[in-house]
Amino acid sequence: MEMNGEKQESSSMEEGRKGRMTLPLALVTLISAFGSSFQYGYNVSVINSPAPYMQDFYNRTYIGRHGVPMDASFQTLLWSLTVSMFPLGGFFGSLMVGPLVNNCGRKGTLLINNIFSIVAAVLMGTSEVAKTFEVIIISRVIMGIYAGLASNVVPMFVGELSPRNLRGAVGIMPQLFITIGILVAQILGLTSILGHVKGWPLLLGLTGIPSALQLLTLPFFPESPRYLLIQKGNEDQARQALQRLRGWDDVDDEIEEMRQEDKSEKEEGHLSVFTLCTFRGLRWQLISIVVMMMGQQLSGVNAVFYYADRIFLSAGVETNNVQYVTVSIGAVNVVMTLLAVFIVESLGRRMLLLAGFGLCCGSCAVLTLALNLQNTVSWMSYLSIVCVIIYIIGHAIGASPIPFVLITEMFLQSSRPAAFMVGGSVHWLCNFTVGLVFLYMEAGLGAYSFLIFGGVCLASIIYVFFIVPETKNKTFMEINRIMAKRNKVEIQTDVEQTMDLQTVPSVKEDKPEVSGSEL
């Protein structure tokens, strides 16, 4: 008994040493997230504050060319393009994920992606000097492509680098840096800093600095060990990368897990998006990421941010001070996402999703009531502010960060790139749709628009509760086996129904089995 206790204690100590946060793992996560995810958030928010000055530049440039002011409807169209080209570019960037990560690796794709950011930063930063607004619109497309790649590749990369007991916390780091990027853009966009007539070109051009830093530092860190072993077949390089990331020479357990995954996937090879969408052995994984990505964006997070300024104004905040309140909301977003980093491994992914969507659902319902009554009940304006804050807290701890973590965990190496392509495409298309449709929803439904967002949150809660498993502290193969049971039941049921229709009596004896290797 004493010897067994010593063995267990030794095993737990060894596991703790293998799964700790080492300096190389921390640095490569920070460099990846700051160099890529940060810029996604920065460019989401960067044009909000200087919008009047940029639109004035559009008009002055047009007058310089044609001698007459720009028509108001044409200016509205140009500004709409400036805003909407970013998520549209993100959709195209998502479609590039699979080919790039399979051929160039995860780290290689991030390094290549920096070219998009640096080119766009130079173009936007010099647009005023060149007297061309078309370049800004084109640059927004380029930055969108960059963000589409970054938003998918960084979670994939850091998720594959992490030990299983830290995968959730490390997987939320990209979302944390997205929120930090939004906050930094809001702070730098204050009229007292760069959000003025002379500062906006520099504000737009600063986005190239994190990319330059990543280009200089990321090459010194290892590629994903799973990519090196499973896709490149180089066990020696994978072992060296793991030893450096773990700070521990004994990485045999992880290498063996990768070998098992590699063996189970030999027959399938790399799954394309079409194959993934038609492969019944991954049906519930695919449905789950589509539902979670739709829930993440269609729950109206961008609309809430859009509505926030008016809510604060109605509560008596002075127009000049609204920008500072908006910065405060951005800070709440950062703090709550940081909290999610520390609690995801204790509470689990499923609990954070349910709690996050639950807070969003409740706040949307109360916000609808508060907005409708704020003209008759004075304190309803303050209740509206509370609802906005609670909504942002809910999104920050669950709806925003967890779906990308689960894409990494629910798919094995052969299907993960295609899964990120599907999830990323849904993410950006829904983002684009909300931006396009919300103004019409607001005009037609007013405050009742938030009931629709609340309904999306409720549907997401129901789906997560009944379908999405807990994945914390599980290997990719263990998670795969959990989902395989659900897919197996579905396939067996379909086979039995087909056989019954054909009145074949031996159906139960010949029922096909679906093993984990089919995934």
C-alpha cells in the first residue's frame, strides 16, 4: 500500500511538472496572441473614434478631384464599405486557413500572414498624404483577410502547443488579446491622443508594429509538435519541440498519444471542407461548432456595443464623456476575459458557455424592458447600463472565447484545419450579417431587437446543455471517443432504419461498428 501511494504521488508530481506553464510556452503564446489576435481586436475598433475626421477626408479628397462636395448618399456608401469590408475580408481569410496550415504549418502561416498586416498598415498610414480614400477601403479588406487567418490559426496553434491541463486557459489567450486590442484602440482613439484630424492616419498605421515584432521573434520558437509528427512525419523534431515547450525530457506519453492519433487517421488523410461536411462520423462535432459560432455572433454583441453610446446618453452621460464610458466598458471586457483564463480549467468549458449565454439571455430580456420604459421610469436608464455591463461580462467569460477552444479540442489533426475553415467562415459571415441587418432591425423593431438576440442565446443554451460535452483535462483522443459514441448511435440508427425498410432479418447481427479510427 505504501509503495502504491509513493508511485501515485510520484506520478502526480511528474504529471504536474509536465503540465506546468513553462517560459517558452508562455512566450510563444504571448507572441502569437499579441502579434496576431491583438490586431484583430485593434482593427475592429480603430475606425470608430476617428470616423468623422476620416469621412471629412473622404469629402475633401472628392472635392479636390471633382471640384464639388461628395453626395451624402455616396459618402454613406463609402463609409459602409469601409466598415463592412473588414468582416468580408475575414470570411475570405477563413477560407485560406486549411491550405496554408497544412502546407506551411501553424507557425509558418502566422509569419506569412504578417505580410498582409504590414502592407495594410503602410497603405492606411500614408493614405492622407497620397490623397486617396480608396486605399483605405482596400486596406480594410486586406486587414480583414489577416484577421480571418489570425482568428483561426492562433487558437489552433496555441491549442496544439499546450498540455491538456492548460489547453483551455492558453486557448482563451487569443480572445484576451482581441479584447486588449479593442481597448487599446479605444484609448488611442480618444480625441486627446490620436482620435483627431491630424492623428488618425498614425492611429490606423500603428497596426503594423505588432506584426513586425512577431516577424522578429516567432521564428525562434518551435512549430506545433502535432503538425511536425502527424503531418510532417518527423518524430525527432516533434520530440525536440515538446521537450523545449514542457521543460522536461520525458515526453513519451504525449508522443505516444500523437502516434495513436496518427495511426487512427492514416486512412482518412487530410479532410477537405466538403468531406468534413458530408462525413457522418464527425456530424455532431460539425453541427456543434456551427451552432456555437452562430450563437457567438448572432447573439448581438456588436449590436450591444453599437447601442451602448445611446444608452449612456439617455442615462445622462454628457456627449463629450461617452468615449470615456466606452473605454470603461472595453476595460470590463478585458478583465472578465482575463478571469475566464483563470477559471476555465476549474469550472470547465461547458459551464462557462452555459453561464455566459445565460447572462446574455437574461440581460437582453431585461434590456428590452428597460429601453421601453426609460422615458416613463427615470431609473430604467441606469438599469439599461447595468444590463449592458452584465451582457458584456457574459460574452467575455463564455460566448466569445470558448467556441474557438472547442474547435481545437473536438477535432483531430486531419480534420482540424477544415473545421476551423467552417467555424471561421460562419463566424465572419454572421458578423457581417449582424452589421448589415442590425440598422434595419433597429428601425423596424427598436428595443425589441434584443428579444431576438435573447432568443439566439436561449437556443444556444439548450443546444450546449444537451449536446456539448465537457472537454477539460481530456486528451484529443478521449474527446474524440466521447463524440464518436454519439455519432455511432446516429449512424447505427440510420442503418437499422434502412435495413428494416428492406426487411433484412440479419440487420442486428451485421450492424456495422464505427470505431474511433473513423474520426
